[in-house]
Amino acid sequence: MNCARQRDRRLATLERLHEAELEQARVERTRLDAVVESQVKAVSDIEGELASTTSLMREQVADGAGVPADLLRLTCDYARWQARTLAGQEALLVKARTSAEEGRQHVLRRFQRLATIERLRVRAARENEIERARAEQKALDDQALLRPRAVV
């Protein structure tokens, strides 16, 4: 019985440890999801700015009033800078999504480990109950052998 109690305590401790690790993994996943959301917003903002710049350049050229070459060159340079910034931001978004997916997988693995420990605890409790029932039955059998039989 002492061995069974030790096993129960160990499994309980292990379960608490894995519950804490699962909670930490969930917090990390939430943080990573927030990073992804902020990256998506940043990409969307830069795309909007780039579209506005491109639209402005088209309007200036189509206006027919004439656009100074320096202004057109600066606007093109600005649009190229925005495109480079957008490409960099999209790369960061891909990395953030990859990290978020790894975080989800980490949470899943932690949850699976915790479920395994819970199944072990249930199985150990069932085995303890069977052992206890066997010990009780053995005690009853021993008492039956020791009791004198009534003569009829």
C-alpha cells in the first residue's frame, strides 16, 4: 500500500507540473497570436499606404497639368521604400505565424502529456482498488479457514 501511495503522490505531482507547463504554453501561445495580429495590422497599414502613394502618382501623371520630374522621382522612391518595408513586414508576419503554429503544437503536446498522466492516475486508482479488494477477499478467506465449522 505504501508503494501505491507513493505512486499516487508522484503522479499527482507530475500532473500539477504538467498543468503548470500547459498553462505557460497557453500564455505563450496567446502572446504569439497577439504578435501575429499586430503584424497583420502592420502589413495591412503599409499596403494601404502603398496603394495611396501609387494612386497619388497615377493621379498626378493623369492630371495633365504636368508634374515636376523631381516630385515624380521622390514619389517613386517613396513607393519603392514602402514596397521594401512591406516585403520586410510580410517576412516578419511569416515568422510570427510560424512561431504561433509552433506554439499551438507545443500546447497540443503539453495537453497530450497531461491527458496521458490523467489516464495513468485513473489506471493506478483502478489497480489500487483491485489490490484492495483482493486483500479484503484474502482476509475474508483467511478468517473463514480459521473459524470453526458448526456441526449440524
